[in-house]
Amino acid sequence: MTADTITAADTRINARWLIPIEPFGMVLEHQAVILQGSRIADVLPQAEADTRYRTRETITLDQHVVMPGLINLHGHTAMTLFRGMADDLPLMTWLNDHIWPAEGKFVSDAFVADGSKLAIAEMLRTGTTTFSDMYFFPEVTAQVAHDVGMRAQVCFPMLDMPTMWGSGPEEYLKKGNDLIAQWQGSTYIQPAIGPHAPYTVSDQPLKEVLALSQSTGAAIQIHLHETAFEVAEAIKGSGKRPVTRLAELGLLGPNTQCVHMTQIDESDLSHLAATGAHIVHCPESNLKLASGLCPVQTLLDRGINVAIGTDGAASNNDL
């Protein structure tokens, strides 16, 4: 070994176990992760690293698993401050009688800043390095995540009704456009569009959501088929299942993330598979609110991509 054969690097992490992305399903032992700046330069056995690298810092994790960070693909980050506010209730009772009144009373930009900081600390402590958020004052959440170096998909909310963040769809779209313009191309923040649900957003705003997504490339994330009540009420009102309605509007596609999907029939499967829409499964939230269970294996068998989310600490109750 000569000085010419040794590469200088910044940091070496010695891991007892390492779970790589590739090859899938494999656990490697006694590995070294070589960092150059903020990038991984190499992953190799520790004995081999001894002969190939000299680093300024070595971190020994001899009782740890080193793995890619977890992704929490759905949540309402600031609602961490509502943790434990209302338990053992069905979704609509939980929302109408507890969460929505509390939001009207307490939610502000300062509330969102504090709640986001608390949630990010909890996520980082438990291995999540990327999260998706759908909540009011998304510009605050985006800035907080950026300031701490946390990756986030930040969805601005879209509803028919006024909220503490805006007077209605027109103002939400204007503010959402500003969010996209500010963060598009960012290393850490991916701006996205968050129409709340089919029962809170009418057809015209959904069409405007689709147009904005198509013009900017921003992803769409929407609560969909969260409960049997939601689906039954939609059929009673329009004769259509919510998935069918969104498919007819053109809203389903590879850039759409459908959150929950606990109520699925064959027509839903056909729409989802044909359009390439993604599902975000939130098992703990669905169990807490007695919403139902997402048929994950059935979706996977049909080639439909399924990710996982927490739905936030208010309906979980952890991240």
C-alpha cells in the first residue's frame, strides 16, 4: 500500500450491519460508508476500506444498522401539537367535533412553525429523512424543513371552504402558485398540490388543480376512499364512486398520490392500474379512526405502487 493508492475522504462510518437499496433484501455486515462532503462516495467492506481510504473522521456504529432514511409519504406535520386531543372516534366525528374547531381556534403561521419543528425532530430521531406534508401555511413548513436540511414534499391545501389560510379556491391557487415558484428546483423541498378530498373539493377547483399540475409538474396528493361512509355518500349524491369521478376528471395518473384507499372494488382497481396512480397506506391512522384497511397485497398484485405514511401524530399518535 502506498500513498498513491489511498484516497482522501471526509468521513468513514463503520457499520455492524448495512441494508442497501441494491441488492434488494440483503443485509451486509462489517461495512464502511465513505462520505465526501454530503455525498456517499463508496460502500465497501471495512477491511477493504482500510487499504483504500484515509478519512478525517471515523464514526463507529458497532451496534447499529445503517440504512437509507425512511419516507413518510403522508402527514399533517403541524398537527403534532394536537396529539391525543381526541381518541377512539370515527373519522367524521373526530374531524367535525374536535379537530376542525381546534384548528379554527389555534392554527396560525406560528402554530405551524412550532408543530413542524417538533414533528421533524421526532421523525429524524426515528429514522425518517423525507416526509410529505399537507396542511395550512405550507410556506412555513417548507421553510422550517429547508432550514434544518430535511427533505419534504410540501402540498398546499385546496378546499371549497374558507380557512385560516385563505378565503377559497382562488386564493389557495394563487398562494400555491407562489409556493411552487419559490421552491421548484430546490434540493430539499418539492412543492405539490393537496386537494383535501373529493367531498371537500368540487369539480371546477379539481380541474384547476389538474391544470396546475400539468403546467408545473407538481404532484397531486388527495385523501381518497378513507371510509365506507365517504364512498356511500358520494354514490348517494352523484351515483359515482370518488375514484371514478377523479378518473373522469383526468385527475388520476402517475403524478397522483391517493391517500388511504381503504374501500376498493374491482372498478377502483381497474382505474388505478390503468392510470398509474400511487397509493399511500396509513395503517395506524386507519386503525385508530376505524376507517378500514387498505388491501395492500391486492394492489401490489395488480402492479399498483404502494407507499406508507403516518397521517400525522394527531391521528396516529406517533410519527
